[in-house]
Amino acid sequence: MVNRLEKLAAWAVLGLLLIGADLIGNLSAYGYSIILLASLPLMLTSRDRRSRMMRLESVSYLLAFLLLLTAFVLSAQAASDVQYAGNFLFFLMFMPAVSLLAANAGPKSSLIFASLALLGAACALIWAIYEVNILGVARVVGFVNLTNPYAMAAVMLGFLATMGFFAGRGISRFVFLLGPVLATGTALLAGTRSAVVMLAGLGVLFLAFWIWTLKGRSRFLAAGTVLVGLILAIVVSVVFADDLRALSAFNTIAVFLGQGEAIDYSTEIRLNLYYGGLQAFLESPIFGHGWWHHVEAARPYMSPQVQADTVRWSHLHNDYVNFAALAGVMGLLAYLLYMVTPIIGATRSPRDSQYLPRLYGAAVLALCYAIFGLFDTSFSMEVLLGFGPVCAAALLGFCVDVPSRQRPKANLT
């Protein structure tokens, strides 16, 4: 009975994580968190289940949370300021998630994971079409969500689906290449420029892994074809940049790098936020200013118009600047741990038949957060806060050939 409930809970977590991310937005994060917290007593009372949590990656996420908690305590202007460390309790969801999911691993797990991600990407596009073409919304927002997080989640799901291309065999594996197509459609309907940059970066990542799997002359032919394709993609993005907001991302970057100017007011706001955030970091480089206060510390360095238009904003539209300003060096270390833990875990994982798709999935996850963090924040919305550690738990615990109860006990070395 317990094992059946455990399996049901694992499926519910995977469904909420991958299908629910854009279908129900922030509610998905609360849904799987409730399941994981409810299962925690079971995890703690069983020696085998506790052993699944004893991993280096668990320590890494715990350390990231403790770094932020310490910074918030030391920078607090009032006792109530410490409560905002609770936003990052999602980091700790990795431990019960990896214990729950590792018990249900199997040789087809990566294909199951990729299939759920593909379904999630399809749901995201269908909802985006409904909002934009039927409801008449200018840019898709989603349910209990916002435009930019919606687009980021859709792109992540689309490329996590391509794990199935590396895990599958025969012609059926090409079905998973629909993932990036679905993600591109959603990104265009969201009009999110950062999502297009993510698509470009993830496209290069996928092609690099694909070329890596080839041998001999095929590898060189594929590399040449990819180069031509990248050139054509850049040309298309420049030609249609004026017609589709999302495609103007590269023009925006080019104008700033070439002329040092903002191409529009949205970009000007971001540049003011970045500059102000860096100055705020220099004022308190070790512990930062804490939640909310970091934006107020950055405000004096912004133009009067931007100051007026960003009243009561909670973040600086850049994760690197955000963590630097709100928690100083300790925040940057926590952010680094958050991003590299899936990669480190995947490289240390068993060299089984799912090693390549698992490593690729971890790289997709890390690159998504790294690129999106350059233009916005992943940590003001629960759907993205929780997705990282729980998805990492699925990749490292679920997408392996043998359930952890049948493997030698894990250790921290």
C-alpha cells in the first residue's frame, strides 16, 4: 500500500512539474510542494528513504539556502525582513523530491520524463493560442502566472522534451524534436525577447550534443550544416525584428553593444536597474541589502523617470544583479550553487544508458536559468523558484536505469 502511494505521489509530482508549469502556473509549485511535504515523514522514518536524500546535491541546495538566510539575517533592518528568506525554501524541496522519485526510476524514465515535458510544451502553446487569438490578449500571461515566466517555462519544457531524442531509438525519437517548435511558437506569442535568446542558446546546446553523438565525417558535415543554419537564423531574426517583438532581442543587444544606447524605453529601464543594482552591491558587498531594500538602495542611481516608474518593484530584472544587491557575495555564491548543482550531479551520476540524456537535461536546466537571469528574474515567481531543484531531482533521481533501492548506497564523496 505504501509503495503504491509512493508511486502515485511520484507521478503527481512529475505531472505538476512538467504539465502544470504553464497550465496552472504558480499553483503547480504549491501542488508538488504539498505532496513532497506530506511525504516527508515517510522519508524520514525509513532508513532506505533517508539514504536517498543523502547526496552531495542535497548539501549544495541546503548550503545555498543557508547562505541566503544568513545574508538576510545580517542585513535585516527589522525582524520581519528575515521572513523573505522563506521565498527560497523551495531550494530544500530537492531532498524529498529526489528520495521520492529515485524509488521509481527505470530504464525508460528519460523517455517518460521527455514525453511529459513535450505534453507540457504543447499545453503551453495551446493556451497561448487561446489567449492571444481568441481572448485577444496582446501577450500571453497564463493562469496564475506572468508573461516572461510563462515563456521561460515553455522554452524549458520544449527543450527538456528533446531528451527523448537522445534517450530513444529509431524514427520515433524524432517526435521529441517538436519540443523546440512548440516552445518557439509560445515564445513568439508571449513576445518575450529573453525567450528568443534562450531558444538560440539552447538550440546551440542541442546541436552540440547531437554532433557529439556522431562519428567521423558525419560530425564535420553536421557542424557545417549547423553553421549555415545559424547564419540563416540570424538573418531571419534581423529581417522580421520589426514585425515580431520577440525577435528584436538581437537588435537590442547589438545597438547597446555598438552604440551604448537603449533601443527602447523598456531597455532603458533595465539598464537603469542594472546600474543601480551594481552600485547598491558596492555599498554592501558582503551581505547585501535584503529583499525589497535592495531595489530601494538602487533607486537613487536611476534616472528620475525610471525611479517614478519602478516604485514598489521587488526585483531588478536581472538575477545576477538581484542576488548581488540583495545578498552580496553570499547571494552570488547561493545563485552559483543553484545553477551548477544539476550539472555537477549529472556528471557524477552513473554511466548508465541514460547518462547522455540526463547530462543534456541538466545542461538545459542550467542554461535556461543562466540566460533568463540576464534579462529578468526567475525568483519572483514560485513556478520558476521550485522548478529548478525539483526538476534536478527528477533528472538525477528518476532518470536512471535502476531504482535507488537496488543500487549501492549513495555517499557524499
